[in-house]
Amino acid sequence: MTTPDVHAKQIVELGYAVFPSLLSAACISSLRSAAQGKRVSGAMYVMGADLLVTHPEIILPLVTSAAVLDTLEQIVGPFVQLDNVLLMGIAVDCPADICWHRDPYGSVPAGPDFQRPMSLNLLVYLQDLTDSAGPLRVIPGSHRCPLLMTEKEHQLPHAREQMIHARAGDGVLIHNNLVHSRSRNKSRSDRIYLSIVYSLTCMRPAMDPDAPGLKAIADEIRNTGNPRLMRLFGDDRSAAQRYNCGFMSDEADLWRAWIAEERELLASAAALARRP
């Protein structure tokens, strides 16, 4: 299995990393059924963040995946927040084709140095991305390149593009400055996928954390006392200290120290809870 270290290195170097088998066949079937209620023939359609409320048994384990969060924290530090969860569908008769873009809060990189992303998008596919279903197109390294395109070039294949033929249940984590695109769906079924956007805890999330169903989930997570999960739902109690850490030490070293401290505290609390 690929480790968080390897995944983080891939995102730094390439701008994306593939996480195999994040969803089971049963979860995929359930989410595809949920999407049918939002289906619009001939178009792209969306089911919003209420997925956390309607399908918590699927979405919560996915958004809190240790493999994904461990990777994210290596890239942006212990500041990971859930920004939004969307279920996206592209109908079989939808004309949507190539459309190169960067993701929310992205920008054109100034040069080849790696920039800490403002957000990362985890795309989890609910069918195999065959040539007919439409693979994900990426331009590796474009998150570290001031790549610009004309209006016409936005709809054309790119000389440096790579096709990602993800399998059903796989996730692709994307730096928000990576230039990427869908492909035309030429299959006999809708192409459906989850878009899970993570941002920094200093930012306002796209979804409303005070919505009735989401607030109940956040309150339940707050009761666990797990700082990583609390941050994920907008409760970052170390923000003031850590966002103004003095900048006299390497940030990555500080991140590792803070994460190790949190894990040690959680392990100690769990050990105490197990005592008779």
C-alpha cells in the first residue's frame, strides 16, 4: 500500500495522488441510487452537502479517512477543514467535454516552487473511468507552472496531459492549482463521482456547519475530544497560536511536532479509558 509520505510527495511533485479502493461496491451502489433522484437528462447535476446527513455511514468514514487526512496534514499542516461534499453526475447524453481548469481558491503559480494549497479536492469515482466513460485528464506539474490557456485551448487536448483511468471506488486527491479536466462521457451510463473539498481552518467553508443536520454531526464529533476531527468540522482551538507561530522554525517540523503531541494525548486518553 502507498503510504502518506509517498502520496504527499506525489502531490508536491505531480500535483495529484491516487488512493485505491476508498469505497466498497455496496457504498458505490447506494450513492449511485441516491444520485438518480437528482438526475437531469442531458446535463450535469449535483447533490449537495446533505449527503453527510442522508448517508453518514458512507460519507463520514470517507471524509475522515486516516490515509487521506495523514496525507493532507503533511501538505498543509494540522489545519485541515472539510469545505464541501458534492455528488456530481454527468448524464450519458450530456455534451460536456474537455474544460481545463484549476479548483476552488486556486491561482496561477508564480514559478516552480511548491505553494501550499488553499484547498485540495478528493474526487472519488463511482464507476471505472474507461475510455468510453471518460478518464480524468491532468497536466502533471501544472500546479508549479504559470500555465495559461486561450479560450480555444481550454477545450482542446494538451500535449503534456495524462489520462487517469481510476477504478470504481478510487479517489484522486488534487492540488487546487493543478490544471485538470473531465473527458466526454461516451458510455451507456451516467458518470457519477464525489467531490470532497478540504480547505484550511482559517477559511470559511462552502457548506454551512450550522445547518441542523451538520451541526448535530459536528457536536457529536466535538464530544470525542479528537482535535483532528474537530478541526475538520470547523473547531480549531489551536488556530490563534499555530497560525502565528513566530515563523522562526521550519513549518513542516512544527507540524510534525504538533501532530505527534496530539496523537500522544489521544493515546493517553484512550489508555485511561480502558483502565478498570
